[in-house]
Amino acid sequence: MENYEKELLVHMVVAPYLQKATALRGIKRYVGGNQFRHALMTFAILIDYHYVDPVLLKASVIHDLFEDAKCVSYDEIKTIDSDGEKVLSLVLEVTRKKTESKDEFLQRILVDGSQLAKVLKCADRISNLTDLHPDIFDKEFIKNYINETKKWVVPMAIQVNKDMLFELEDLIKRRETNMKFSSSIWPLHRKNDG
């Protein structure tokens, strides 16, 4: 971490968002653990990639709050601090609407999402792919999840962060190698590379 990043983080108050995120402790993950730990992992991934934007980092710790925990209101987030409204807006950008299919949701972020929404979705997907193990998930689920990542999230990474793209590709390759299958839609982003 660079000194200027540390200085920006020193002045960022994230504790009230972490407190709201503790509502995710009771939401179990299929791989074990809970959604609160997943939120912290997403936060850590962003820090690892040198993101220090306070709105992005605060949103990362509550990015699944409205999908998974129903005990926190929009108004509670809006009024946490001076970033509250922007944090809520970003969280809602990466929250799947009840009327959206998974493809519609991811397409919305890819096509209409802000830069921060795409970065957050990439970090979220890196965390999820890290937890995607063939001894826990069935082969068809893994194959579909990888194809979904290639179709929607890899193009987001191409737009926002080449290092995240590299990690996503590496995770995909490792999961495919473990599953011993390949996909016909891969690699979408390589077709125009000359």
C-alpha cells in the first residue's frame, strides 16, 4: 500500500457500514462461512487493487445487504454519513431487482453501470470464483457460473481494470482445468485482439 493510499484510508470512516453489514452474519454461504465474510473479502480485494475511493469501499461491505438481509432500510444507509446517498446509489446499482433475470442484471451493469459498479462487480465475482470449488459445487453449476462470468463480468473487467481481468481469467482457467471442460463462448474479448 502506498503512503497516499494509507492517508486516504486513515480518514475514511467505515465502521458504521461494517455495523450494518453484520446483518449478513446470519446468511450462510454454500461454501461455508457467511455473507459478512464475503463482504469483507470483496473489500479486501478492492484494497489489494489499490482502490481507496470511500464510496466504493463503503459500498463493498454492504453490497449484498438488500438482496440477502431485509432488516436495513435505504434511509438508514442514506443517513450514515456524508457519503450515504452515494453509497446507497452504488449498492442499488449492483443489487439485482426482483424483476430481473441474472443475465438482465449483469447486462444492465455491463451496459449502463457506472465505472464504480463495474469495479465492485468484478471484485465481488473474484471473491465468488475463489470460493467456487468442485468438491462443493456440482459440475453443471460451475460450468454455468464460469460461462456467465465470461459473458458478462470479463467484459466489465476489460473496461475497468486489466489486472482484475488477469485474475478473473486465471480463476476461470484454474476452475476449468479442475473441471476438465471448456466453453464454446470463451474467449469473447480475444476475437478482436489481432
